[in-house]
Amino acid sequence: MSDDGIIISSRVRLARNIAGLPFPSKLDSERSLAITQKVYRALGKAREQYSIIRISDMSDLQGEALKEMHLISDDLLHGNKYAAAILNKSNDVCVMVNEEDHIREQCILPGRKLKDVYTKINEIDDIISSDNKFAFDPRLGYLTSCPTNVGTGMRASALMFLPGLSLTNSLERCMNAVSRFDLTVRGEYGEGTSSESCMYQISNQKSLGLSESDIISNVTAAVEQIEKNEIAARKALLSTNGTALRDNIMRAYGILSNAYALSGKEFMQRMALVKLGIYYGFLKCEDPAALEKLISTAKPANMMLKAGKTMDGEERDIYRADAVSSVVGKVVGK
């Protein structure tokens, strides 16, 4: 996380297709499986850092857990049965094969690292393209299954924690102010998802007519503006009714520390308040990374994988409360 806890992570995704082949939805099994091997072989000496996980070999639980961690998309998980994910050992680079496009390369790193993420995934793109000819038009750029990705094929994004703008009902006004950067704002898991955690994806919505460096610059500038607005909103929130705000934060801390059962929705809402309390200094946190990791590990599929069993909703709520109180009790205090 950044020092103010606003920029959670940075991600860049590149969409690519192999020249001369139909899009994945039109491919037969033989050519679909061959693409996975072609991409994996192209990694060369770097292959030892990667493993292939075929969607057909995944359990439902494994797939959902990877999605919860932002490593694969819902389209990869529930789309083409010949899809696969090529993941590196550190889980910060994933090449999704046979999703909407033949290849979707992505890198995600914690904090304010958009340029670092771009550099890393660009190197991977160069390696894969050295052994695969991508579908490219001199006028339009990279050709993709979705028209909005034609051009650079790039989506650059930041996952931002915006409780100040959310709680002051200022988010929409702020987003309108940065609309000149051709941005889109979505929930944590993309279009149509909710944001009980006050976390939002800020990404470019235009790929055609811009260079990759233009996109990185635009998203960076917009994220910086949103961050300034979030800091101002947090100040306004505290000055308007600091007593009620502090009371809500401390109550949230008490619930996360002591609850016997905790739903996923309530956990996300209370965690947002606790993180805000850490920012204000009402609470102290010895290990912010552990607290951030808890947001993923407290989600249903990851919890059940860790527990080694499937659980119904009530069992998950009890298990989640115990896991959350264990972490919060260790790393957060007054």
C-alpha cells in the first residue's frame, strides 16, 4: 500500500491475438490447446518460473480463489473450456490463454507502481511476441475480440481505497472531474461489481489513438488527482462530525476483534472503517500488508481452500470471524 493507504495496487493488462487464427470462441480444441503450448514455450528460459493451470483441471474452489486474488478473470474461469492460466511463482504475472483473446498478459503489484508494472509486462510481451506473430494492423494497431481494446490492447489500472469520497457522496463528482482522461470507474472486480470495501478500479477506457506511454501518463495523472480529492474528503469527513466517525471506527474495530460470526459484506464494511481509523491515527497497525492480505484470504473460496473443506454460509461466517479476529488482534491496536 502507499503511505496514505489509498493506492492498493497497480495493474497493466495487454490483449493479443495470434495472426491468422480465429478468436478463441471460434477455435477447435486442437488449436486452442496448441496456443497454450506456444505461449509457454515462448517464455524460454523463464519457463521455470511459471506453471500452466488449465481451467479444465481446476476445481471450482481453486478457480474462484484465483479470481478473488485478481489473478484470473471471470471470463477465463467460465468461458472457453480450453482456457488456461500461466502463472509465475510470485503470483504477480499471469498470462491468460483463450479468454476473449488468445493471450491476455497482466502484471499486478502492490502500491503506486504503474510504471514498474508496465515495464515488467512489456518485457513479457516482447518475449512472447518474439516467437508468435500477433494480429496487427498498421493503422488500427493490435486487433482484439472486443473493439474497445483495439489499438494498444492495453488496460492500465489502479485499485484505490476511497472511503472519504464514498462516505461524503463525492465520488461521482470527482469522477466527472477526471473524465477528460477517458477513464472508467468500476467496483473491485470490474464492471457491475459492488464496492462495500470502498475499493474501486480506475482504468483507461480508450485504447485506440493513444500510445502505451500516453495511457500510463493519463491514468497516473487521474489517479493522483483522485488521491488529492480523497485526502480532502477525509479531512472534511473528520471535521464535519469527528466524534461519530471515531465512534463508528472503534465499533468496527471491536466487531472485527470479537465477533463470533461475520458475513463477507459486513467484514468488508467494517474493514474499510478500520483502515480509515489507521489513516487518522485512531488505531495503530504494525503490519499493513497482513491487513491487506486479509481482505483476499477472508473471501469464501480462499477461506475454504485454507480450511481444506467446503462450508455453507453459516460455517464460513464463523470461520471468517475467527480468522479475522486472529489477524486484527495481532496487528491492530489502539
